[in-house]
Amino acid sequence: MGQAKIKREKILVVEDEPIIAKVCIRALSTEGFQIEIVDDGKAALNVLKKKKFDLCIIDIRTPKMNGTELYGHLEKKYPKMVNKVIFTTGDILSPYIKAFLEKSNRPYLAKPFTPDELRAIVRTVLV
């Protein structure tokens, strides 16, 4: 008899800082997650047209299309995905970002974050 296939959750990481992207890959791939990295919201939308993900980790400040704009597209085109979003930001003091995070009611990580913080928040959202 063959072994049962283990489901490996797929996570899309929208991050334009290579160091943060590497932290995400290392921290999450060792937990068995499949990780795909894109560097802005436009690239994320292109990938979402072709693949399904169990979770999106979205940096709020990315070029071309930022995380708040991407979230707006998710609300319209992929409403089931909205509850599977974690934001990352290096700017929690900006009134605009603070208001957005409160309105979206999604969890977020302030940069820089540790691999343990990332793994913990991912487990919370994927439950």
C-alpha cells in the first residue's frame, strides 16, 4: 500500500526586500510549506490567476502595486483569500498604514520580525 499524501500548504509571499524574502523561505520551507515569492502586487495578481494558495504574506510597501492595493483586488476577485492574509510592514507609525491595518482587521508583523514570530502567526492564520 502507498503512503497517504501529505498536503503541503502553499504560501505566496509578496516581498521586495531580498533579505526578508530569504527569512520567509527559510523559516517556512523548513516547516514543510511550499513558498512562492513575488516582489510586488501586480506580480502577485498574475500568479494568483494561475495558482491557488492557502495563505498570502503581503508587504504593505512594494513597488508597482502596494499591499493595500493588492488587498483591494483580493477583496473583489478572490474574497475567500481575504481571511488568509498576513501583512508585513516596516511602517506601523504612519496614520494611513495604521488605519488600513485596523480596517482590514488582518494580522500583521512589524519588520524586522524573527523566524519564530513568522511561523507562529502563519500557524494561527492557517488553523
